[in-house]
Amino acid sequence: MKVTLSVIKADVGSLVGHHVVHPDQIKATSEKLRGARESGLLIDYHVTNVGDDLQLIMTHSKGVDNEEIHKLAWDTFSEVTERVSKKLKLYAAGQDLLVTAFSGNVKGMGPGVAEAEFEERVSEPVVIFMADKTEPGAWNLPLYKIYADPFNTAGLVIDEQLHKGFTFRVMDIYEHKVVDLHAPDEVYDLLALIGTTGRYVIHSIFRRTDNLLAAVASTSRLSLIAGRYVGKDDPVMFARGQHGLPAVGEILEPFAFPHLVAGWMRGSHNGPLMPVPIRNAKCTRFDGPPRVAAVGFQLNEGKLVGPEDMFDDPAFDRARDMANTAADYMRRHGPFMPARLGPEEMEYTTLAAVLKKLEGRLKPVE
């Protein structure tokens, strides 16, 4: 059967600063989605959070960009904001709801979206990744390693179905353009783009032999939508595994290295992306360090069998230790680059207002 998996997230208010979702937000969201499942709009759903981001994981048969599904997500975020976040005076209530009225699709309105329609296979393992205190470009390195690096993914060498590689759809989020690049043939061209994580982000990946969807990620930049700093984008992404795609263990392996990503405190710093179980997906130290959590499901006629908390494993303890060591190192730089982001990124933060005060005092050199 064809099934659509929609992962839609938003920050609609947080307990104690930009820290964590309140349990009442999870409860209210679950009640809303339960009603949608009972009415037949959804096949299934799961509600969770990473840091201060509320995560809606939904399956249905409506296809991508369906107005009913997106309105359900928008109404859910709006109602939770009004019924829970504002009532409890949670911090930054409704932060990611950047417009006042729903206009058919939540893309471009604040919430992050990763969704795709595909034919459910005989066995369909899916891993959903959710990050807090970072941007969509944070997925570039792990997605490259999963689908193009044989040192990470043994299947690229020894599995005939993976051997011809994958097509990467890369988006220029400033120019709103996309380009399809093929690995391994165009790996150098691919790296030339996706190494610039603040501008070129991987949108989706397809198996070259038959164009089967392998992975899809959210690509929205909140600052580009709002024209000002309104929090980091906190992206989501999901990957299908096994049966001619990378194994689940190969999908998880890149996160054993906590690579540096943009975000962290005030969306203005570089920090290590720490893989954590859901219970530790709360950002406290300098509002971080940036976190990534992953939940795994088996799809069964659209039903979500699970979840399995994929980083709740001592095998990732070394990655967490490494992340803490890297966080110590980066923090010792204080407000200096490279701990603080470069000027092209800081343009959309609160620093711009500080620099504007100095404009009249800058004089030509005589």
C-alpha cells in the first residue's frame, strides 16, 4: 500500500527558557491527533519532543502537502499554544507560528516538515531524526556518510542494490533552487555544495537503480521566513532502512561522531551535535549543546509499530563524552569566532541591533 509519512515540528513554548516541552503540551497534542485517527484522517500517529520542539509523527493516505493534514498540524500547534503554553506562561509561546492564519500548507509558515509518500515494502523500518538548537544543514554530513561514504556504509561496496549509489537533491535555501547530484560520480560536486551548510542543504535522497526514496529532510530557515532571529530551525529528517537501502546500523553510525553544527545559544554559536535518548533531549548547558534524538518504527499497513529509542544505547556513550569535551573547548572561546558564527549568519541574530547603534560612530580612515 502507499503510505504518507509526515513529520512536522514546531516550538510552541517551553518550560524554563528554551529547555523542554511541558507534559501538558504532549497530552493536548496526543488528544488532538487521537481524534484525527478516530475520524479516519490519520492512520496512526506518535507525539514526542526533542528539547523545546513538539514533534508530530503521522501516517496517512492523503499524499504530500495535503491541506487537511497540514491544517491538522497547524490547528494542533495553535490550540496547544492557546490552551497550554499561554495558560502556563511558558517561554516563547507559539514561537514557530510566524503567521496568523493558515493558508493551505505549513511550509513557509514556521513549522519544519519532512514528509514523503512511498509504497510500503514487505518490511519497512524507518528511523526519524529530530534535532534541537541547530539548522537543516546539520543533516548534510550524516546524510552524505550514510548514502555516499563506503567507510560508513559497507552496503555501498558489498550490496548489489546499493552499489550504483544514490541521487542527492540539494536545495539552495537562499535562491530556492534545487539540483540533483549523483553519487559516486559527482561526489566532489556534491561536497562543493553541501559543505556550505548554511546555504546548501540536502532535501531528499533516492536510490539510483529505481529512484526509490531513501530519505527526506526539512529545509526551512526561520530567519529567512521572518527576516529576523526567531530561534534556530531545529530540523527533522527520516530515513528508510534495509532491503536494498542502508542498514539501520549504517544509518545511525554517522552520529557516533558529534560533528560541529551551527546553533546552540541564541542560534549564534557552533557546537557538537550530541546523540541522546529522548529522556535526555533537553538543552540546558548554554542552551545546549545541540541535541539529536532518533525514534525507530516498523510500518505495518501505515501503523507505527514502536517506537524504539535508537540512541538509548551505551554504544553512543563515547559520542556523548566527545560532545562534552568539544563543548568545553568551544565554550572557552567565549564571544570569539569560531565559537561564535561568522557575520553572514549573525546578520539574522540579535547582534544586528547592537551593531546598528555603532553605525553613526564609524568614521572614514583619514
